[in-house]
Amino acid sequence: MTLPPSENSSISQPPIPTIRAGWIFAALVGGLGLGLALAFFQPALLDPVLLVAQPIGTLWLNALRATIVPLVVSLLFTGIAQTVAAARAGALARRALLFFFSILATGSAMTALLVPGILSIFPMPRAAAEALRSSVAQIHDKATVPGFGAFLQSLVPTNVLQSAAADQILPVILFTAVFALAATRLADGQRRSLATFFEAVANAMLVVIGWVLLAAPIGVFCLSLAVAAQSGTSAIGALAHYVLVVTSAGTVIFLAAYGVAVFGARKGLGEFARAVLPAQALALSTQSSLATLPAMLAVCRRLGVRDQTSDLVMPLAVALFRATGPAMNFAVAIYVAHWFGIPVTPSMLLAGFVVATLTTLGAVSLPGAISFVTSIGPISIAMGLPVEPLAILVAVEVLPDLMRTLGNVTMDVAVTAAVDRAHGEGPR
């Protein structure tokens, strides 16, 4: 794959330890099964088992949480550096980036309206919500979201390190974005030094989170055992409800891709649907936009997209543009608020909108478990929500991840075709 030109592209990503999502899902099923068995058949054993399982699960969760702030800051810096470098490549790249950002921001805004509406009509069963709330540890340990006036004042931190230590991640992200933009104005040597530093930090943190996630089956097993033991079968129904709600946000983006193809690229609906079908099938089988890149380039040729457009825009899309990311990540955070009965205020939605949109620039093409934590953790923290539920939800990410990849691949092709048409009509 040809990545966009960037000062930070000279450092290769180190080997990152990974574990198959199936193992994490199996740990979830095993933990739920054992927890239910103990609750129904051996309740006398619950206390001694939980005395061991809960500390282990909490220890793994704390290790996972410790990686969020440094990883997000470094990834955001490198993502903005890549974006600015790509914008300097010419009018075609700038037009593509404008399409990307517009769709990402629209997806976040759509989720802010759609998901609360869905949850008001089809809420999580109250008994399940209460049981799950009582079974997840440390739900009281969360950031606070101030009133709207204080929220605006908090966007400019007096001490960014203190904000990071206090999990006030929105001002940290905004400061990082401004700092990264300012770095692009430095002399070449200074700019490369900063880019190298932040990419090295990001790569080191990705290795750390890879190590932590190697223990995910143990952590998820212990956490899900405690959840099932204390909430019973409610946990299973609640997780199914979660998958449906979050997947609905990705489905909207997936369907919107056909609208972009029809109205933006002026392609027939049937023509586009038939052309993109092979790439969609490969996306579902691989769950990787990167692995689907050759197939997407072939789809662009069938749609009549010029090679000079697809050869630039498609790699840019795979590297920087994950259409379903803001929508589905934001949906997870809103669902956590619903889960814990936390009213979602306008300032919380605004914080979630900003962080969901910006952190997509720092997203990495890595297995779903890693990107799930690095993408949704900052949104939850910015909204003042507990991050503990993410340790359970990551185990079922294998199901929503199908829609993530399907939506991303379909939108990548649609946007590339739309950019090609717009570039053909506009000034070169």
C-alpha cells in the first residue's frame, strides 16, 4: 500500500503482539457460563471464586486503561501530521480529505441524534441494566462533566499535564491537535524530530497494549464470570441488545455509502451495488480494509474511476478514513451512559462528537481489540463515563466489527468515485 507522504513514515511499525478475537469471545462465553453455573448450582462457592476473579479482572483493566492517554496523544499527533502532509500533495488529495472529514463529522452528528432515540424506544431492560451496573467494579471512578459554561472554559487547560492526570481528555486532545498543527510550521529537521518522537511513543505504546491484550482472555474471563454471577442471564440479553444498537449506527453509514455513490459520484444504484459486491464479500471474510485494498481498486476500475484518482485516494482512505469509526465508537459511549443510567447532557454530546471525530485521525489499522480500546476509551473519558464496561464489550466486538469493515470498504469505494467526479468537474 502506498501511504500518504509524511515525515513520520520513515519509522516502520514494530511487531505488535496480537491475539485472535475468537479467543477473547470464547473467554467471554466461558466466564458467563461458569458464572451462571455457580450462581444457580453452587452459590456457596461464589464468594471465594469472586474473591480471586474480581482483583485479577480489575488488575487487567487498570493495565489497559493506563495506555489510553499516552497512546491517543501520540497517535493523534502522527495522524494530523499525515493529514497535513497529504493535503500538501495537491488539489486531489485536499478534495479527498474534505470528503473524508465531512463524512466523519456527519457520522458523529448522526449518532448523537440516532442512538439516544433508539435507546428511548428500545431501552435495555431495566433489570438487566441494574444487575450489570452492580456487577462492574469501580463504576464510581469516572471523570465529571461540568456545566456548559464551565465545559467551554475547560477546553483550554491551564496545565495540560494536570488535565491528562485527571482524565480530562478533551482539552488534552484539543491541545495535541493545536500542537501538531503548529509543528507542521517548523523547519524540516525540527518537524521530523517531533514526528519521529511521537511515532516512537505510539509504537512503544502499541506494543505495550499488545502485551496487555495477550492477557485479555484471562481478564475477560474473570470480569465476565463476576458479571454473570451477579447479574444472571440478564448479562446475555444485555450484550445482544448492545450489539444490535451499536451495529445500527454502522448500518446507517453503510447505507449512506450508496447515497454517496448515487448522488456524489452519479453512479446507478444497481451498477454500484453489483460492482462493490466482491470487495464487500472479501471485507466480511478478512475483516480488514487493508486486505481488501486490491479488490477496492479493481471495483474503482469497473466503475470507470480514473487510475490517477483511485491510486491516490484509495490508499489515503485506508490510511486515514474509517467511515464507521466515529459513528460506532460514539454509539458505544452513549450506550455505556444508558447502561449506567447517566443522563447524556448537551456538553457530553459535544465532547463525544469532538473526540470521536478527531481521534479517527489517529486510528490504526490493527486488530479490532486494540483499535476498540484506543478509539472508544478517549470518548468515554471525555464524556465523563466509566471505561470499565469496555473490558466486557471488547469481547463481543467481533460481531459489530463485521459492520465496521463492511461500511468502511463500501464508503471508501463510494467516496473515491465521488472525489473522481468532483475533481473532473472542478479546477485542477
